[in-house]
Amino acid sequence: AKHSGAGGNGAGATTGALMLATVAGEIVAPRFIERFGHRVTLGAGLLLMGVPSLALTMFSGVAWITVVCLLRGAGFALTVVAGGALTASFIPSERRGEGLALVGIVSGVPSLLGLPLGVWLVSEVGYAPVGVAAGVCALAPILSIPGLPEKEYIAGRRIGIMDGIRDRAIA
């Protein structure tokens, strides 16, 4: 946003929009999951992260960037909540702590490397190639969604969000 001529205020507004949408999305994600299921929620989150990244290659200006940040923040929230619930359901309860720690490393290290790499790439090749790469990276996992279970299973039984919160193994 700062590069678009909006200055520090634009950068703050876009960052705030991203954070606001993420927090709001995490609050409504469980209701979205209950209504549409984990696969649809995960797919919607990935779409909301990927398509707006591609839109950044066609439009500029702080207003567009703020809209993109709002959409991507909501997508991130849906992806984290639905993906996290499904991931936890795949890991046996006696190894859940270890499994989730490994998932954190597998997702955290690329994020830790990707942010500075993205900033550097923008300076080397421009915003459009980086926006396309971000969009493709977010949209590609959608191909795996049909192979995921529709509901999470813990110890052989199907559970919903509230059942999961009450489950001692998860707590």
C-alpha cells in the first residue's frame, strides 16, 4: 500500500483490514463450518486467499489493496479454522500434541521464509509475478479438497464443533 502512493496511513489501513477480517472470520468460521461443512469452508477460504491475489495484478491503489486484504484475511481465517479442525481429526489423540507441533513447523517455516522472499521478489520482478505466484499457491490446494472427509472424526465417531470443544482429548 505504501508503494501505491498512500504512504504510511495506507499501509496501516491495509494491515488493519487484514487483521480485522481475520479475527472476524475466525469468529464466524465455526458457524460457516456447521452450515456448509469443512470441505466447502476450506475451499472458500482458499478461494478468498487466491483470487484476490490475482486481482492485485490488474488493479492498484489503496482502496483495491484494502479490499484484497479484507478478502484475504477472511479467507485465511476460514482456511485456518477448517484446516486446523480437519488436521487435528487426522492425528490419533495420543499423538495429537506431537502431530500439531509438526504441522506448525511444516506451515510456519515456509511462512517465515516466504514473507521476506516475497518482499525481495517484488523488488526484483515486480508485483504482478508475485501476485500470480501467491494466487496460484493459494488456489492449487483446492484440487485436494475432494479427497478430504466431509466431517471430522475423532476415535471413530463424527463430531461437530461444540462436541470437539467438549472432547477431553482435544481440550
